[in-house]
Amino acid sequence: MGAGKTTAIRAISDIDPIVTDVANHDRSVAKERTTVGLDYGMMALDNGDRVRLFGTPGQSRFDFLWEILARNALGLVILTDNSRPDPLADLAMFLDGFATSLQTLPCVIGVGRLDTHPRVTLDQYADLLQERGMVLPILPVDVRQRADVVMLIDILLAQIEAGSELDPL
């Protein structure tokens, strides 16, 4: 919660995103609004293809939505917020929540607020992944910056393309 999923979709969507933000009543997080359904946006690629973007709520109580959206996804972008009390535990929660999907889907991890809250490093995120036998791209990201979010999508698309080249026809 608060990692910037809605903001990231707004930063790159070529349409006005559909968002499901409501007033936040969880006072443990200093945030006025939070996503309770899913956010939707769309990004056109240079070749004319379109990427549909879905953002899910970050709270584990909405993990049923994670499973529904991951079912037909081509890949996953996991955003974490390095300013949270235990960002590695947050990432572990998402890795557990998407464990089945991560067996077959490419994924990239974007770490927000790394520059303002550097107590957890990218190496520590990589160590967590390594402990789980996973190798995934991990990048610092400012979700307000279109170029940063596009970079995440580009890396994800490169993984998808590389995977399709490995599949026999």
C-alpha cells in the first residue's frame, strides 16, 4: 500500500486511467486514498500494439484480486516502497502472493523511495530473491516519472519477447 501503483499507471497511460480509489481508513498508513478494486490504463507501443495495465490493491486482504488478474497476465511488475517499516517483508508478501504466477510469468521489481530512504539496498532485495531461488530485475524507480515506469515495462516486455523466442512453434 502506497508504493505508487495508481501513480505509475497515471504516468504512462495513454488514456485517462480508471481508478478505484476510496478514502483510506487505515490510519497506520499516512495516505488519504487507497485502491480497493483495480486500476486500469493502456499504453501504446511504437509498433501499434497496446499494453493493458492493471494495478491491484497492495493490502494482502485483496490477494484474491491478485490471483484473478495474474491468470491472464503476460507479466508482472511488483512495486515496493523503501520508506515502509519493512520493505523486504512487503516484497516477500508479494512473492508469496504471486508464487504460482511467478513460476511462469516474467516479472520486474521497482523499488520506490530508494533515494530518500536508503536503509534497504538493491543488494538486499537481490539477496531475498536469491534465498528463494529467484533471479529478477530490480530497479530503483520514481513512479511519478514516466521514463522510470516505461523502463519497467520495457524490461518486462524484453523478458516476454525473450521467452517467446525460446518457445517452439
